[in-house]
Amino acid sequence: MERITVVKIGGNVIDNPAAMKRFLKEFAALEGPKILVHGGGKLATRLAERLELKVQMVDGRRITDKGTLDVVTMVYAGLINKQAVAGLQAAGCNALGLSGADGNAVTARRRSPQPVDYGFVGDIERVDSALLRRLLEDGMAPVFSAIMHDGKGTLLNCNADSVASAVALGAAEIAPTDLVFCFEKAGVLRNPDDDTSLIREITAATYPPLKADGVVSKGMIPKIENALKAVEKGVRSVTIRSSENLSNGIGTVIRNS
């Protein structure tokens, strides 16, 4: 099989219908086998607040109690996933929406309550590369939400960046794989309000000072840490870029060294 592209799209783009439509059209136009992973945290947060559920975040990661799990399952695996699939079908891309439980595609284990109890949050254990191969060979574009399962009947909320990295590693067992994290900014910025402050490259050596200085913070922390793990374990390339620059080389490239 030729090169596989795994793309993760974040909540700020999903919240903007026009931006999401443009992104899905560009994703559909990508050549070769491709997989989409999506987040959607802001929409889930708004719904949780409407239902008077307390929203708690630690280092960009959501605390998921039972009520919150119900909300994120409805939003991620339901509304957002099916909107993305419908948008891709409209753009001429034959897509299939999945949670980890569908086809037993991805299993996870509930995270240890120490040092922080994240509730019904999972860490990825296994990606079924054989299933991915079959879907891609059939011309499908899998679209993964961030809802996984433990194989014992319990759904788990997983960080979408972690899901994208795990899926990319699974795809790398099939063919050379490139992973792209797309969101509303040009890449990782030294000044979040200045798109010209793009950091062109981050390595395992340069990341810790950026985190310590607060240049990398909140939701960008798991994104970069997952990117570093992905390139270390076999993903060919990882780039963080704007959803409007999906098909070009502009963005922040993550390297081992």
C-alpha cells in the first residue's frame, strides 16, 4: 500500500461550520489512503454546561465522570462524527464513522487514578491494523471519534491527539504514514496572537524548555507529547499546522532530534 495520511482536526475548527466545510473538502482531495480523527471538546463543554455538569480540566485533559462520559459520547461519537462523515460524502470521499468499539477497532484501559483521577478516561492499548488495512483497501476513509472501549462493555473518553497518534502507529504497520495535527493556528506559536511567531521545528531536546517557559501549555502539551512519541515509535513524519494549510508544508515539524 502507498503512503497513508492520518489527520487530526480540533474543536475550534469543528465549531466553525464554514472552516469545517473547507477542511473536509481539502481532506477529501488528499491523494491516497487517509484516516481522519476528530476532537470536539468545546461543543461537549457547552452541552455539559447547559446540563449543569461541572467541567474540570487538568493540563488540557478533561476529567470525565459518568455524566460527562454520556455527554462526550453523544457529541463525539454521535453528532460530530456523523456530521464529518456526511460532509466527506458530500465532498466525494467515501467515509465510515467509527468509535473504538466499532469493529473492535481500538481498545483502551481506564487510566490509573494516581496521581490524578480522570474518571472514565482511557489510554490506548491496541489498534487493529488489519481492520484499518481492509477499510483502506476497500477505498474507505475511516473517521474516528475519541470514544474508545475497554473490551468489557465500558466506553472510555480518550484524548483525541492520543487517538490520532495511536491510529497513525497502527497505520505505520501497513505502510509509511504521515500524521498531521490540524487546528486554527498556523502551528506552534511563540506568541499565540501572532501567526508570524511560528516555531518551525520542535525536537525532544527543545520541547522541555518551551513547556517550562509556558510557550507550550494547556491543550498543546498532549499534542506535542503524542507527536514526539509517534515519531519515536515509527510514524514517518508529524506536522502541526492550520486546517487551511492541510495540503502544503507550512507548520511546525516534530522531530526526534
